[in-house]
Amino acid sequence: MPQSRRRADAAALEVAPAAVPSATAPAVPTPPVIPEAPARATLADVAQRAGVSRSTASRGLTGRGYVAPAARERIQLAAEELGYVPDGNARSLKARHTPAVGLLVSDLRNRFYAEVAAGASSVLREQGYTIVLVDDTGSDSEEVAAARTVLAMRVAGVLVTPVSAAASRLVARHGVPLVEIDRQFCRGECDAVLVDNVTGARELTEHLLGLGHRRIALLVNETGWTTSAGRIKGYHQAWAAAGKEVPADGVEAVGFEPAQIEGKVGELLSRRRRPTAVFAANNVVAEAVWRQSARLGLRIPDDLSFVAFDDSPWMSMVSPGITTVAQPSVELGARAARLLLNRMAKPGRPRTTRLDCPLIVRGSTARPGRRRTPSPA
């Protein structure tokens, strides 16, 4: 190749990289500069700022163990200034569980269960536990699924208002402390906190028998759970103590679905030989009795005496007020939480605790009056 040709090619190569881009070529955006996240404050950082050891800082933040008031104040101020947040993963790996408790309840739409959850939560929060709350909708399969979920989270303990034995036994097999609330399926296998269903139901039934009622219908959701079984037992005990025979149709199961409950209560109160008194075994059934009585034009207590288990707020607000036994629902949850905390700290033989349900007599009961025929719907 001639020397002049080689010089021309070399000149072209030098110019090409510096060529001006076309006016139509898109500009290449400059990547944004992402600032580095600030380092997360550690317990050691808090201890250094407060001038204490790590163990003292830990006690000052968790409230577990003694720390001098002045030192505790410095520790908490240092944590606030540094934005310190405990590392839950590290704590769970060290303790083999998270500082959390699973709380599985049947139906948060029912005020009773909401109050049980509130009572348990207040006690657990005071001790630094997070509450994993699951509404299992009263389904045994959902309850088992919820139990699996909280076990996977490595909770320190479980509280449950059980609808079967399956979830309780699943938790127990994993060695996690468990307390059954309100109902009991695993007696002798785990702790339980219940109300005295037998005594409460007996006192309500004795009250009606004492007024002269002999056609008393006890309405329960079902007959297998310990709650219903206890209330049925108390109902029978009152009849036996009075030397009277229980009516053949004295106990009726009305199911769980609202429409089913309303239908069965309406049919019961429309019978030619309807009861002179109705004992609703829980607040949901009691609401149906109140509505169906009004729909049929039955006056309480003139045409129908009415008592209920569980003193919901509305029972003292209507006229006449409803005679009832009051379940200590908030205390039920709180007592179960305290028992669970004790069991988590010190394993022992399972025990069952029962809380009293005081009788409250209001205006919904009277001596049987002259029978009136219900009005058509």
C-alpha cells in the first residue's frame, strides 16, 4: 500500500471517535446517585452513648431485670436519639423463638371474642410481647392453618379459643406453651381458662323455675362444645334440684349461621305450644330471640320471659333489660395471658381455671302470664 494511503486511513481512525453525534440521537441519562443508607444503630451504640454495658442497656430497654433509674433514663434517651430498633431476627435466633404470642380467636365480629383478645393483648404488651392476632372464623380447618402460621413464626406461646382439638394438639406437639380459652378440648394436655358454665346456667334456670315457668327452652348453637355442654348440664341440674322433669324439647340446637338461628328461633316462638320462657345460651342467639319476639308481637316479659348467658352491653340498654349472667370476657383473656406467661417461664402440669359469672336480674323475667297468640309475620 502506498505511504500516502496509510496516512489517510490513520487520520480517519483518529477522527471517527470524536465525531459529533446526530441531532436526532437520544441523550443517555446520567444514573442517579443513590445515597448509602445510614448504618442501623446497634445495642452496642446505645450502651456506648449511655455509658453502660451492653447487658445493662438490654435490661434498661426490655424492662427485664434491675437497672438504676438514672441509668435507665440515659439508656432510653440514647435509644431515642439513635433511632434504635431491636433486631427481632437476632433475638429470635438467640432465644429460638420470637418475642411474640399467637392469639387465635373464633370471630372478632362477636364482641365477646374481641374483649377476650383485648384482655390478653393488654397483659402481653406490658411484658414486651407482640401479638399475632388471627380470626379463624370459627372454622376448624382455618384454625389449624392459623396454628401452622404462628408456629412458622416461632412464637413463644399460643392462646386459642378452640373449635376442635386439632389446632391445640398441633401446637402441643411442637412443644410450644398453649392455653385454651372459653372452650376446652384437650383437658390434661394443656392449660385452660374457662368460665363456670354449669353454675351460671343453673342459676338462670333456677330463677325461671322459681317464677313458676315449666316450659323453658334452652337454645344452644350445638351440644358438643364444653361451653354448651356445661350450660346444658347446669340447666338439667336446676330441674333436678326442683324435683321437676325436664321437657322433652327443652334443649334445642339452632346452629351457627345467622339466618339459620333467626329461622329456628322464629319457628320456636310461633308454635301453638310455645315456651313461656327462653334461655339463650349466648349473645348471638339472644339477639335473635329479641328480634323474633318483636317481629311476632310478643311482649317481654308479659308473653315471654327471657334470659341469656353473657351480659352484652345492649342487654342493659333495651327496655326491659335482659336478665343474664355476666361473663368476665376481658378478665378471661387477661387471666389466660398471665397463665401463658407463667407456663413459658416454668413448664408444669396443665391446669384448668374457671371464672365466676354473676347473676344479674333485670326486667325481662316475670311469672308466666296468660298465653297470647303470636302475631303473623
